[in-house]
Amino acid sequence: MTDTATELSRSATFWELIARRAALTPDATVLIQAAEDPAADRRLTFGELRDRAERVAAGLHGMGVRPGTVVAWQLPTRIETVLLSAALARIGAVQSPVIPFYRDREAGFALRESRAEYFAVPGVWRGFDHPAMARRLGARGVFEAYDVLPDGDPRDLPAPPASGTGVRWIYWTSGTTSDPKGVLHTDRSLIAGGSCLAHALRPTAADIGSVAFPYAHIGGPDYLVMLLLYGFPAVLFEKFAMPDALAGYRRHGVTVAGGSTAFYSMFLTEQRKDPGTKLIPTLRLLAGGGAPKPPEIYHAVVRELGCQLTHGYGMTEVPMITMGAPDDTPDHLATTEGRPPEGMSIRITTPDGTPLPPDTDGEVRLRGEAVCRGYLDRDLSAEVFDRDGYLITGDLGHLTGDGYLVLTGRSKDVIIRKGENISAKEIEDLLHRLPGVADVAVIGLPDPERGERVCAVVEQTRGTEPLTLAQVSAYLRAQGLATHKLPEQLELPDALPRNEALRKVLKYRLRARYS
């Protein structure tokens, strides 16, 4: 990193980082809101981010938000969302971001488990009535924060938090259980994660970034930290859909884009419509993570889009673990997840924690400042850290002799679709209640656009009419399952394959059969 970025990365708190960047380059743009009508595009400078966030913080303080108050927010990728989050950081509240397309099941669980005292929603957004859902869930302190934010006099605010080591963020991830897990982060762990990303990508003040994924994702603050460290802006897309979003990328001269494997595929699809014209003339780098990246995707991006592709490895518990660097070799960029930055220790072990040598597959375990502080559920926290303080990721892989990480599989039964973790068990538990279902296995299958797609394999009771995918989807929607978790493929074998001992369903056979 540059000397300035290195110094800024030492900021004790999220708010200190915002304030220090604003003092350095107050008039430089940090956020650009891309609208369908170019005349409606909006900009926010680093100085305005600090000043307006303080006014929002004062308004929240007037509502009763104090240091340590838990505030959940379920908001789309907008300037106002970043301002609200920054305001909560100024107060020292504990914020619990909820992905905006989560529905009653996931949002309700997050509100209950976090014991949120306030809940910020966008109103009716993309046809869904969020305030009505909040009422159904009995949420406390509900307020809308789409166009208008709380406002007050910053002189009424107490001093900002001095320490960044207390838990101030609760992010939600679905793992192998049917319910989400509340992941506990500090300001320092998020700053460390963003610093890892910035160190690998090496942006400059001349770059124009982009955020086309939900800001409520752990990648949101990760990306904002990078903007604050290097002083460059990013274009925000409240609604990302191809080819409509391309106008925003071109209009603002985006140089760094990405998100996950699904985004790479979407860009490639559009490029192939007009191979002779570069899709985004200013684009120099695609970067992302969150889903498997086939080597052929890397080569296609470089060859057809005319830019570099760097892919990384992260999770809600550790927002940035490894990242490919623009000057890595093509082989490293195509076949590995990159290298860990300084301060991130990766250990490959046997199941009992014994370290393994390079080029030997084992469990991936992590230790470093970017690692979360555990889970809201203390029992889960006790299970996930080993005796040396390493986080047991549940992923499998190896380190090469020159320090690059190669992932070879997952021990957790998680489907990663477009960068979002989906619990197979959650869907299975719901489908077991559907009349005519004798047994069910939900698996992830390789998909060139999504990374993985959700496939439900259902063994029906004899004599029942064959289910259709439309029926399964309608039932799961009625149960409150989020749209992005709905199966995209349905298979109806006569019987699920099982082992001879405990009659456990053999999912690896299903993956081999239906891939």
C-alpha cells in the first residue's frame, strides 16, 4: 500500500478512518449513485460523507440510539445506506445489516437473535412492502431510511468511540444449519479485511470502482474501506441487471468492476454480443470472490474483455482471506485463490488440527485481525475455533510451495449461488413438510453463470402425482423462503442413494449424476 493508505489503515475505528480521509481529500468524490436517467445521477464527496453522517448520527441520537444500541437495517445499495451505516459507526452503535431481499424467515430470525431495538427499512421496494413485514415480525423502532434520513445538530453528539476492538457489527450467514448465524465483527476486523483487499488490488486515486452487490453484504464495508484508504470513488448500483447497467459503467468510466463469478459471466455474455467493441472501454480489472471460479472463466475474461481478472477467497467470518494480484502469473490467477496478505495466517491441517506440509490437502484454518470474534451463539463459537485460536472454515484445500491457496472442496454442506451462501438443510426441512415428499436432498451443482445452482432431489411417496418445479417454488415462497434460495432444478428419482450402514443419503452420487 502507499504510505498514506498504510497510515490510514491503522485507524482505530471505522469513524476515525472516515474522518481522516475527509480531512485529507474533502472535495474528492467517494460515491456516485447511478440512476436510469443520467440527469438523476448523484455524487457524494468524502467531506460530505463525514458531515452528513454526523447530522444523521445526531438525528439517530435524538431518537434514542446510543453506543451499544443494536440497530438492524435492511436497505438497498444507495448513498443513504452508506450514510446511515457511517452514522451508526459515529455513535458506536451495534449495527446488524440484513440483505434487502431476505424475507420473513431470515429477517425475523436476525431481529430476534440480535434483539434489535431499531429496524431501518426502505418502504415498499421493488414491489415488496418492508414496513408490512416489519409489522408482521413485531419489530421494534421501525423507521424508513430510503430518501430521507434522521437529522440533527452534531453539536449534541457525544464523543465518537475511541476503541475499535469492541463488537459493533453483526453480519448474517447461512451455514450447515437451517437458521442463519450471527457473525460478530469489530471496526478493526472490518478495516483489516478492507486493507487486505486494497493491498492486493493496488488501486490508485485515478480509479473508478463499482458496487453492484448488496451493500448489506460483508463486502460492503470491505469495499468502503478500500475507497477510504486510497481516496477513489465507486459507482453504486441500486438495481443491477444486464444490459441496462452498462450505461452507468460507461458513463462514469469505471476501471474496476466485479463481484463474483456470476458477474464475470454476465459481462462475458454482453461482450459476446459485439465481440469487436470493448464492452466497457475504461475497464482494466475485474475482481471478486464468493463463488468458485473455473479456470476457463479467467482466460475468457482476459481474452474477450481485454482486462485482468483477480479472484479471491473470503467469507462472512473473514471478509478477505486471500486475493489474486494484478501482477500474478496467469497460472496463479486461473488456478488459485491468491495469497494471504501480511497479518493473515493460513494453516492447512488434518481434522485433529495437525499442520500439513505444502501441496497437501486438508482443512483450511485461519488466524488474523480480519477474523471475526465468533458468533452470537456462544456454543457455535466454541466449536469453530481450535485450541491455537484458528478459525476452522470447513473448507478444504492446500497451500502451494510459493504460498498460494488452492481450494479443493467444502466440508460444509453449503451452496454458493452468486456469492451468497445457501443452506441446503433449510430448504430440505421445508420440503419435508410438503405432502407427497418421502425424502429430499438439496445439492449445489456447477453453473457457469451462478457459480452453483440449487437442485432439489425429491423421493416421493408411492402413488403421488409427480411434483413440478413450479409447485415446489410456489410452496417454498409461501413458507417465506427468500427468492434467491429457490431451487432452479428438480429431480425425481425412484429412490435416493444411501449407504449401507446408517442409510445416509450419498449426496456426492447425486452431484455426479445431475451435474
